Amino acid sequence: MHIQIRHRLLAALAVLLLFAGCQKESHAVKTIEIVKSELHAGPNGGICTAVFKAQGQVEAEVNADWCEAEIKGDTLVVLCLANRSVSERSAVVTLSCKGKSTHLAVSQDGQYSSLLNIPLYVTIGCDNARLQYDITSNVPVSVKTDGNNWCRVGVGSDMVMLTVSANPEMEARDCQVTFYTGSKTVVMTIHQKGRFVLDCDAPVIFPKHGGEFSCEFYSAEAYEITSTQPWVKVAVEGDTLYISADEDPILTPSQATLTITTQSGYSRSIEVSQKLIPEDYVGPFDFCFRSSWEGDDKMYEYAVDAQWDEQAGQIVFDLVSYVLRFDFDPTDGQLYLSPQRAYVSRTQPYDTWLGIIGTGMLSDGSPDPSMIWTNPTVTDWTNYYKEGATFDKSKRMLFKWDEGGLSKMTMTHCADSDFPIYKGREQGGKWYDEYGNPDYKVEDCYGFRLGLHHVYYNTMEDERIDPNYMAFNHFPDEYRIDEHLSMFGPITLVRK
């Protein structure tokens, strides 16, 4: 019996030893074991760590120059420099012990800040104001302002707030607020209006047919508006000042000064003028002239839309079959017609030729404007210009408003134009031009002649067309023959 008990104790002891051996093998310590890792740094850099267990001395090596690794006991300490870029970056730290190694990743955030909600320019009134804008940033946002005495700024983690004091002055003021991080800068300009606002720095110019001008106007004090001329009309509605002028039949320039004075004596002035400007000539007109075509005296009337070509300095009248371009002279506000090109083909270039005819006299001695080229009783006419003849292209013909209104323009008395007009001389039943002979100069001249060469082709693809002039031409869809049309005075434009 004692022997059986002994055998049982030995068997139990063997089992226990076997179990204990299995337990020891399952808890064997690895050469290097990572217990905890927090190897992530913010954009400004700093220290991050990892805790490990090892069976011997551990060495650390890192593959990037923006961080350094050091072993302190059972802790890996990584020092990261600041990341000045906007991108995240990473490195690898290798821990070595007794020929064994393990790798740990180190990551670092990039500089990130979203300041897009902050506007570059803000206009506010003269009273106290508070401005607030949302931002997003993982780095500190700094701020500075050059308006410290009236503009205060606070920066939080997700917003910026600006507090602006009331402006005690009449004039506006500005300050710049600069928000910046290590990689981004936003400059914001705050424009604070004064206690008096008049958004009109340049002189106001009205055309002779009248018009209206408006601008922002505000005064914190009572004010008075005066004008040196009664034709300037003024009204204030809300924060808007309206200045207007009616049509002025007197075509010479008019000047006026508008003055706004506050109760405390502060004042601002606006210079206002009214004169002939291109706007007076823009719009729908009827272009009227007389023509003798194949012996018939006819009246023609074209509906035209006058436009201003600012680059060329010309008023353009589109006659459908031809475009007339009148030079605008800013010194007197008048229109002048100069020699110009008509339709031009590759093979037959034409000039528009201007002719002026002197007229016979009525019984009271005044010029007879009804005389035209085909009237055989007219003996003092001259064909001022013929194709191929001498012609001074620097001269021009005046085309201006009738006095007392802006409803009709006509070619004026030739004495107002640059053209010297000469009569023809008869020899042996034939007439000869006496161009340049002062003995034959015509002083009184009311009739005008304008010859236009119209060149039509079947299609715009016709190779005879000069492409340099296509922009000014009108090509019909159907076949048209070439025509030559003469205009005789008086030539009139009537505003619709």
C-alpha cells in the first residue's frame, strides 16, 4: 500500500512538472517587445515616446534628419523639429538588441490653417461694429493691426473677432489687420466710413440732352446743399444723392458748383458741367438727304442707329448699305465729316468723295438750298472733288445741331467748315474748276454733295472682297449690282 501511494505521488509530480514547463515556455520574453507607442508629433514639433521591453542593451537609429531618437531606460524618446510644410511627413525608427530589430513609424502633422473666410477688404459704417469670421487651424494664429487705438482683434481656436470703435471724424479711415501662421498670411483692410460720406471725387459731366447721376451720400449732422446754377437739380433719398440736369438748348458749355455744408461747418463741393459729349449723338435717327439719280430728284430717308466708337473717337451712322464715320472733336463737341473709305474691293478701291455746291440766290438775296446738281439754272456750282483730282484730305465738313434744340443736325454753312469753296469758270461753253483761286471763292454755300460708291457681291466668300473692310460692310443674301449714289444738301439727321 505504501508502494502504491508512492507511485501515485511520483505520477502527480511528473504531471505538475510537465505543466510547469509548458507555462514557462509560453511566457518566454522576446528580445524586443513594444509595450506602448505614441510616436506622433504636431506641426510645431516636440517630444514623442514609445515604451518597450528588451533582453539586453537597445540601440536606436532613425532614417530622417528632422527627428532624433534616444534610449532612456525602457523608453524611446524621439525629438521632432517643427514642420514648416503643409504636408504630413513620416520617418522610421529601428530598435536593435542582440542582433534582433524592430521598426516603429514616427508621423508628424503639417502646418494647416484655413483662413479663407477672412475677407481681404471690408467696408463698415461710422458706428461701433463687431466682425466675426470662422477659421480652422492646427497651428497658432497670430495677429497684428495698425489701428490699435480703434480696431481690436481677438483670435480663438476656431474664429477671429474684430471690434471697431465708432469713427468720430467726418472723413473715413482705414486700417490693416494681418493674420499669420508659420506658412500663411492674410492681410485684411478695414475701411470705416466717416460721419460724412460723399462717394463722388471726379467732376460730374452731363450731356446737353440731360441726364442723372447718383452716388452714396450720408451725413451724421444736419446739412445744406447749395448750387451756383439753377439748372442743377438735387435730391437725397436714403443714403443716395441724385444730381440731374434737363436738356439744354444752349449748346455752349455750362458750369456749376454744388456744395454740401454740415451744421459744424464741414463742407464738400462737386463740380458739375453740361456740354456736348458723344452721348448726345448716340441713339436712333432718321438720316435724310436729296439725291439726283439718273435725272430724277429724289428724297431719301434712312433709319439709323448712331453709335460711339470710343477707340476711334468717332460717331458711327450705319446706313445699311454704307457706314459713315463722323469725327467727334472734344474741344467744341461738334461732329466733322472727313474724307473716308467707302466699300473697298481687292481690284477696285473707292474713296468716298465729298463735294460741296454753291447755290443760286433767292429774290431776297439769301442762298437757295433747293438747288441741286441736276438743276440747269445753277451756274455757280463747282464739283469740289472728282476722282483723281486734287483733294486736301485734312479738311473736314461740320455737321452740327441746329441752334435752339437737340432734335435735328444738318451740314452747316460752309463758312463754319474747313473747306474753301470755289466756283467753276466757263470757257467756250465748258466749266473748269478754279480750285485754289481766291477770285472764284464761294462765300455763301448751303448745298452739299456726298458721293458713295456701293460695291455689292453675291456672297461674303467672294474673293474680290477685301477682308480688312468686312467688319464695316453689309452683304445681302441676294444678288445686287454695283451702284453709285450721290447725296445732295441739305443733309439732315432727325432724332427719333
